[in-house]
Amino acid sequence: MLNLVKLWLSAIDLSSREEQSWRKEAEDTVKTFRNGDSTRTGAIERQQEFNILYSNIETLTLTRLQFDANS
């Protein structure tokens, strides 16, 4: 049983190390699409920020719902 636990722990550790760069890139991408890396601080500039990730998801959701309704 102890060997099985060690096997799983080493597999988890290995996969975590292999995925580290992918996870960092994914985090940066989400931050960019959410406009989270914006350096703008003025009130007018903050009003101009746009969450493209949310917009894209909502557009795709509505399109999918319409497609399902027509089926």
C-alpha cells in the first residue's frame, strides 16, 4: 500500500512540474482577456476597460442556446 501511495505522489509531482509552464501561460492569458493586467488608473480610463473573455463566453452561450432551440 505504501508503494502505491509513493507512486501516486510521484506521478502528481511529475505532472505538476510538467504543467507548470502551461498553467502560467494560461493564467497570463486569462488575466489579459479579463483586462487584469491593465495599468490604467484614471476614472475615464477604467470606464473604457472591457472584459473580452466574459463577452465572448456570453456570445457563445447565447448562440448555443439559440442553436439548441432551433433543433
